[in-house]
Amino acid sequence: MSGAFRPLVAAVALSAAASPLAAMDAPTLKPPPPGPAFLAQPDLDRLKKVKELVSKRQYTAARALAAEMTVETARSLGEWYYFDAEDPLVAIADADRFLDAHPEWPSALKIQTHV
């Protein structure tokens, strides 16, 4: 390479390094993880109480308390505690509705068999 081209090559290299493309961050391979999911304290307290009521076989109170939850997932988990506990007076229509909405949840076969 002749001496006349060296300054030109250096100038092109410097201008490329200072270009906006060079200043951009490299793309990341995956997005950042989502923020933490949480349950409000009142629903968490209700959920714990539902579990306690079901263990004491107080099914009517447990079912009513589960219905009061504001978060759908917590309400579903409260219902699952109820259905999994095998209330002898469980309504078939209610159990079917729950199983239709949550076919992959644990104990589905147990709930079906009980009803």
C-alpha cells in the first residue's frame, strides 16, 4: 500500500468507527425476564384460610371465601383446594365447569372420579 493511501484508509476507518451504527448497542438474544408476579396480601390471606377450612371439612365456608378473591388465578386455586378435598355435597355442574376451565390442573382425574 502506497504512503498516499494510508491516510485515506485511516480516515475511512475512523469515520466508520464514529458512525451512528457503531454507537448502537448490540442486540440481545432474549428479552429481559418479566417482573415478579405476586398476589395481594388480602387474597393470599384468603387462600391460606380456604386451605385451612378445607382441611377442617368446612366446605361451604371455604367455597364462599374462594369466591371473594379478586385475582382470577387465586380464585381458581381456592376452588381447586375445594374440589380436591372431595366435598360429599359437591355439585356436578360446578365440578364440570371447573374441569372444563382447567383440564390440565393436578387431580383432574381424582375430581372427575369423585363427582
